[in-house]
Amino acid sequence: MKLADAVILITGGNSGLGKSMAENLIKKGSQVIITGRDAAKTEKVAHDLGCDFFHADVANDSDIEKTYAYVLNKYDKLDVLINNAGIGGWSPIETLTREQMRKVYEVNVFGAAMMAAGATKIFKKQNYGNIVNIASTASLKGYKNGTIYSSSKFALRSMSQCWQAELRPYNVRVIQINPSEVPTAFGSESRDERPLEENKLSPQEIAHAVVSALEMDDRGFIPEVTVHATNPF
């Protein structure tokens, strides 16, 4: 697709991977709208990047409806949804609670699904669109204490595959990106960005993967991309 003038909605776009994706897509000439739960932070980041913003929480259905109403009212179309909003949660099996599971699933699974549902209504009318799900290498293999987070990303991977099967007849491409470890604010209670590490991925590699996948001609799409650091040890 041509990214110039494309209308692109990025959830969780005020830091880390989302912010980097927004920055790179803006450089390509896209009209980017970022969302985030922290209104002041989202507005500041949007101002710094030179893009649009909307204060919204993907765990809130009313916020999702308002987001799409805003996008359609202002832009009258949507080319790409990037489901980037996500939170972490880890626990040994014996201390696992429903509340821990619900908190993560509301964002990583239910939030992504409801955002995709809203985008799909637009895409089917347009007979065109793109959904990019930012998952994780945790969607490929479980690990110790990973019941909550890993299972949420396995669920997202399953949804990606279901949507690919369902939406291809409407010229909608569904792309999943699986980053391995990237030092960001993810998983930090303070939401402060962690410093980059020389031997680990940066948000730029993930942004590059997203941009590259989207720029493929619309006749083709990449179902899934996994990005690893070359030598993280």
C-alpha cells in the first residue's frame, strides 16, 4: 500500500513501540492518530510527533466507539488499525488469580478484538483495509511464570489467523508482528522508558517491520513476522 496520506490508527501510541511506529509512519506521509489511557501524555507525544491523538482506553467499549466516531468524522476513512496497546502480567501458577487474568485479557485480547471489530465495519464498507496486531514471541512459546501474558498473546495469534481467513474476501490484510525483548516502558509500573541496550532490539526494528509489511503491494500480505535480536547474549 501507499503510506502517503494513509489514515492510520495506533492504540497505545504514546510510548515505546507505538510511538516509534507513529514516528516512522509520519515520515512516510501518513496521517496518524495515536490513542492512550494517559490523556496528558498522549497529547504531549502527539504534539511532539506532529500527529493527531484521541484519549481512549481499549478496555472501555464506549472509548472504542468514540474513537471510531472521531476518526470517521474527521477523516471519513481508515486505512490501517495497529493494535499495539498491551500490558504485562506474570505469576507462578499457585498464586494466579482471576483478577490478574482479567486485567491483562481486557487489554491484550478483548481490547484488541473490539478494536478490530470496529475497524472491520469500516473496512467491509470500503472493501479495503489493514489490521496489524503487535503480539510477541510469547505468542509462539510459553515460558515459566508466563501463564497470563503468554496465553494472552497466544489468543491474539489465534485471532489474527481467524481474521485472516474471515477478511481476505474483503481485501483486508491482517498482519501479526512478534517482537522479542525490546527495552521500553512495557511492564514498568512507573511507565518510565527503560534505556536501550546495545545487544537488544530497539523500537525502531519493530517500526521498520511494520512499515515494510504495510508497504508491500496490496495484492499480497505477510501473515506473520517475528523479529529477534541478532545476538542478545
